[in-house]
Amino acid sequence: MMQFLANLWGVLGKTAPYWGLFLGAFALGYVLTPLVRELSRACGMVDKPNARRINKVPTPRGGGVAVFLAVSAVVAAYMCIADAPLLQNHPNAIVWRLIALSGAIVAVGLADDKFSLPPVVKLAGQVAVALGAFFWCGVGFRAMSFFADIPAWLDCIMTVLWIVGAINAFNLIDGLDGLATGLALIAVVGMGGSLAFIGSPQSMLVHCAFAGGCLAFLRYNFNPASVFLGDAGSMFIGFFLSTVPLLMKSGDSLFVSIGVPLLAMGVPIFDTSLAIIRRSIRAVLSREQNGSDEGNTHVMQADTDHLHHRILRQFVSQKKAAFALYGLAAFLVAVGFGALALRDRAAGLFIVAFVVAVVIIVRDMRRVELWDAGRLLNAVARDKNTAVRRRTALLATPFYVTMDVLLLIAAWFFSMLVLSLKITPHALHTRMPLVVVPVFFALVFFRSYSTVWARARISNYVRLALAVVLGVLVSDAVTILMHYPHSHMIAFTCLYSQNVFIALVAVRFARPVLRDTFYLLDCSRQLAAPATSRLLVYGAGIRYDAFRRELVRSASRNNRVIVGIIDDDLLLRGHYIGGIKVHGTLAHAKSVARELQADAVVIACQLTPTRLKLALNVFKAAGLKISMWNCEEKEMTGNGEVQS
């Protein structure tokens, strides 16, 4: 028993700095937050309820100053008392500078909380602080071996974009009680845990202080919140979580320095990316509809379609919405820990995480961003007289050329990685061009860029495959003649040919797939409208394909949606054609129409007079409006009349 107590005492002694920083920041934050709250109220920094804000009562903002003061105070006290540096491999002078820059970003946030600064002014302040972190504190990507060879100017741009992006990510996500603070707490736990996992516990000290400050503030910020972070707090959180990982000097662990922070901050980063896409699309749509810049929406204009707004509309309760986003953030952090634990076997984990992420992203985007994107593409496609339409047509071939070159290069890298071949400077400068250039010229020779891929046939894809195979064989021949053969040449040739062909076909299929995707999204929204006509189509052959294609192209100009198909072929029953189910034959028309709530039928097949008469009687009995789709050849006379 005594030995156990002695061991426990030893562990507590070794971990005392971590607990001390955590508890010190927690206690200080717990005391300071009510004081800052009342000071904010006295200064008039209060969020009043309006159409965009979720709070129902006036609530003081700027409370994040308490988090900054608590974290900075205990960190400063530790550096004054302890002999060891706070950050591993960094002098404490760097930490003092980081505290000063944190104070600067808090000051910018406070000014915005008080005076509502113009977005450009606030952005300028963020960029200035990010530049200070790069030049004054040495924060940058070149500390990592993976980025060691990039030029200083590129490192500066990457660092500024990283820091400013993180600051705005937490600024935008701060819309629910306790959301930004809770996400920051989960993120810092993930970052600190990853450092402990790779054997750098000294670097966790500052994370412990930050976690303590956030947890103390969450006591007052969780629903129902009595104080908000404000821009001062959310911008400080983003600045801290973006700069500290780049100072950890874990140069041999790119995943710990960038990967885990990206996963830990995945929710606010994803929300910010969606906001940029959504607002950009809406700004273009606004200009197209108004015909001028006056009264248009713009990228910096706030909206109510952030992640927390959408989830709140589903859960109603702020607590449930916050916990849902906490769970998503925790899942991403768990993925990061799992990748660190699995190391070489992490690929399977990332595949699972990728599938889950895709499902979440598509489900979240389909009724907002994808819908707006579909509206924009449809607007451009149907307006044949606009300059945008002409520019789009002119850019079609350069787009295919650019995408093909990028895909040829990406396929080379992927094939090299799959075969575990070393990607050396010689391979990049010599072997890659010897593979990419012949394949590209083969695509040109086989007229790949003069083909209208939206109307391509199987023969066009056969020519594409021949171009790829011929190009790769020419590449192999040149490689042998230049005495650059390698032992995996046959395997590389087969793998590269396969990868390139799949990638090229995928790009050329993208347009019709996107068109059908946007059509299905359009249909899902139209079906909810009372004025929408629900169509039942009789016939699932070539005429149906032609009718549906025309309906897709004119989706934005009509209010008709196909809800089902009937066909006399019994083998088609229960199967799907173009995403639409075949429900039965003509004999089932009445029951199918009632089940699908159809109000009209389109006959899209060739019928004998007797069969047509029978079909008309059935559809009339079902109370359906009847129309016929014809796409047939008819002989005409010399004066333009149709011969009988």
C-alpha cells in the first residue's frame, strides 16, 4: 500500500506543472468571467435579440477577454517561476511575443464588439497579427521537414492564410451558447493528446492552461449563456489554435503539426468553407437577377445558414444542437488519435472517416449550397445571349486540357505510391514528363479535345482508351531507349493506364452526372410545392429517355416532376431507370397513380391504335391529365407540309 501511495505521489509530482496550469487558469477564469461580463454590460457591449441572433434576452459579449487574461496570467506566472521553457525547443521570449500578439488580436475583437468594425478593417487587423506571428515569433510551416524547402514568401502566404482562416472559422461558428468554447476545448484536448502520444509532453503545458480557461468560461457560456465570447474571445481562440501547433517543432510528424489541428478544428473550418461557397454563389445569382451591383448580396454579408443554424432548426434546443456538433468534433479528434495509433494501417480508418464525412457533407449541402449551385448553372445554361455563356463555351476545351494534365500527374504520383516506388527529384524531373507528355499528345492525336463529351458514344470512350494505351506504350519505349527502365515497369504501365483512363472518364462523365444531380435536388424541392405537377410516364424505352432529358434541361422553367414509370415489360417491374422506379404495367396504372398522387400521365412509347385506346380509357378512369411525347421521323413535301 505504501509503495502504491509512493508511486502515486511520484506521478502527481511529475504532472504537477500540467495540473497547476490547468487548475490555475480554471480558477482565474472562473473568477474573472463574471467581472468581465459586468464590465461589458457597463460599456454597452451587449448582444440584443434580432432576426439573425439566437439569444432571446440581451446578453453581454466580449467575455472571451476573461479566457485570454486567465491563460496569459498563468502562462506568464509559470515562465517567471519555472526554469524550463514553456514550449519545447523555444525560448520563453517567443511565448511573451505570442502573448503580446494574442493581446493585439483580442484588442481588434474588442473594437469590433464595441464599434462593429467594417469587415475590411477587421480583416486587415487579423492579417497584421498573422504577419507579426510569422516575422516576430517565427511561426511558419518551414519548421516541418515536409515544407522545409519551400521559399520564404510562400511560407508567409501559407502561414497568414492558415492563421486568418482559423480566426474567422471560430468567429463564424460562434453562434450558439457554448459552441465555439466547447469546440475549442475539444480541439485543444486533441492537440495536446497527440503531443503526449508522440512523446512531447513538455509542449502540452500551454494546452493545459488554455483548456482550463475554456472550461471555466464554459460554465457561464453554456446554455442558457449569461455572457458571450464575442469577437475578442473567438478570434483569440482561433489565433491560439492555429499558431501553437506550428511552434511545436514536431517537424518529423506532419500529421501532428497539421493533420490533428485540421481534424480538431474540422467543424468550424467546414462551416467557414461552406459559408464562402454559399455566399459567393448567392452573390453571383444576385448580380445575374438584378443586372447591376446595386442592392446585391456579397460574400461578407451574414446569413442564417451556418451549421449551427441548420442543426438548431432540426433539434430546436440549443443544448442538443451544441452536443451534436461536439460529437462531430470529438469523432474527428478520435479519427486523429486512431491514425496515430495505427500508423501504417491508418488508411482503412481514413476511408471510413472519409465515407462518413461525405455522407454528412452531402446531406448538409444538398438543400442549400448544391441547390444554389444548380440554380446558378441552370441560369447560365439557359441564357444563350449572355457573355457568361460565351465565356463558358470558350473555356470548355482549356478546362478539359488543364484537368487532363493534372489527372495525368496525379495518376503518376498515385501509381508510384501504390507500388512503393521512391519519388526522387530525378523521378520528378525525368520519369514523370516521360510518362505524362506522350499520353497527353496521344489524347490530342485521337481528337479527345474536339469531341463533344456531353453527347459521347461508346466509340468515343474506346478511342480514349486507345489513346491512353498508345501514349503509355510510347512512354515505355522512350524510357527504354533512354536507358531509364526499372523493375516495376510492367506493373506501373498497367496500373497507370488503368488509373488514367478511370480518371479521364470520370471527368467527362461529370457534366451529365452533375446535371442529373441538380435535377434530382430540384425535384425534391419542387415536390414540396403545392403547384407542382406529379407526372406518371407510360413507357421506359428510348422515348422516355428523350422526354426525361428535355425535362432535365428545362427543369428551371417548368413545375413538372416525374414520380414514377409504368411499362408493359414485366421484367422491368421494381427496377429503376434514371433514378425513377418502374411500378408496374398499364393494368396497375390506377393504383400506382393513387399511390404516387400523380395528376398527369405522359405516354412515351409507340402504341397500336387498339392499345392506345385502352390506355386512354385507363388514364381517364384514373383522373389523369393525358399528353403524348413523340420523337419520330415524318416525310415532308417540298413546300414544308407533312405528308399524310
